[in-house]
Amino acid sequence: MIELRALASKAENRRTETGIPRVAMVQGEIPEHQLAAVYDPMVNLILTGSKTMTVGDRTLHYDPATYFVMSVDLPAVGSVHPSSAGEPYLAVSLTLDPAIVAGLIRDLPVKVSSELFGSGFSVAPVNEDLLDAWIRMLRLMERPDEVAILSPVYEREILFRVLQGPLGWMLRDIASPDTALSRIGVAINWIRQNFAQTIRVEALAEMAALSVSAFHRHFKAVTALSPLQYQKRVRLLHARSQLIAGQGSATSVAYGVGYESPNQFSREYARLFGLPPSRAKAMHDVRAA
């Protein structure tokens, strides 16, 4: 952990690219609006401090020497905290590529089975083998000439160690087209691309090749949200990003993300973020001035 913290110590208080494909790091206090986002599937390792992540009605707390896995795109609200000694929050992440995971699984000498369904995010304690793989990966930041050759090897090792651990089934499911999780992923991708449109749950269930009742059950199990709640979270997160960036008034943003009633948008925005959308717009105007 000491070496990993030293390797990641140049991270900034935002997603910081490492020069290694799909590997990023972050350190310190992160603006709240950046932590409220639709997160890509990833493996995230906490090095210092802690993080709280809320998706739907589920809240998980991540401490040092734990890692969490997100196996689908999830709209989440998070907060990060320094350690009890005052050291800033520090973490590294690996964005998941289902094709790489699938290739790794095909190469395993023993075939693995998948769960019927389960949550799309969870946390587990890290072990020494997984830490060693992360150290080798982050050392490449100091050896850029070796990245192209060695990073694919170390990426496969990190994924292999996760596959061996208690959250391995989550990786297996995203790489297996016949699992409920991967089927739900098809619907999730459609919602993310078309969040401003009116959705029909029956059409989403058909995309996932599931009955409407099974689709509802699996979707809620994976995301902690119903399909309509998921769409609403994605809409509100996009709206917040646009308002903070000064990309329109609250009313124009509301219509742009798919709301027919600005009043309903204001109510739901305030319920999720604790402030009306006009306050986010005002924050941008103050910074711009």
C-alpha cells in the first residue's frame, strides 16, 4: 500500500489519466457535482481515505485496502473523505472492457459459472496478489516505453485476481451474453443513449429477452433502481452537469433532458441534490463573473 500510494501521489482532485489505457487515479477533495455521475463499469481500489457511494436505495462505504466493482453503467451520488490522520482521499481505477474480460475467461483452464442475477456493484477486501498486480501496473507510469507491451499483461492479471475473488461473478456476467446482468446491460445502454425519450418498459424487456416481470426484478437487483427511476437519475445528472457548466437556463435544460414540466423537474432535482436547479445555475454565474 505504501508503494501504491507513492505511485499515485501525483493524482489531482479529478479523474487523472496515467498514460496507461483504462487506468486512472484521483486524489483529494473532489467537487460534489463530479461525484454525482453515471459511472462506467470499473474496478476501483481505495488507497487512502474512504468513499461513500449511493445508487438507488443502496449505500456502500469503501475504506482503504478495499476495492469495489461496478459491472454496469450506474447513476450514483458519492462523497469522499480524508483518513482519520488527515491524509487526502486517494484511489486508482481500471475501466472494464467486456471484450478483454471475455477473452480472459476463454483462456481460463477451468470454465466458470455465472449467477442468475445480482447487484451491479459491490465491495470486497483486497488481497496481496491483487495489490501486487496493481503495483506492477502503476510502475509503468515511470516506464512509458513499456506500457504498450506490459499493460495488457498486468490488466489481465488484475482482472484474473478479481475473477478469483468474491466479486468475480460480476466480471463473468458482463462477459457472458446469456446472463441476466448482460441482458440488463443492453437495456441500460439504450437508456443512457436515449434518456430524453419516453421509454416503454415492455420494449426494454424485449431488448433484454426477458418477460416484463423478470426484467423489472433483474433490473432492480442489478441497479437498485426501477427502469423509470434509472432514466430519471440519468436525466437529472445530465441536467446538473449542464447547469453547472452554464449550458442554458433551468427551463431549457429541463426540456433538453426530456422533462415536459419545468416545475416537476425542479421538484425532482431538489429532491435528489438538496438544492433547486436555479442554485446550480447561480453557482456557475458567480464563478463566471
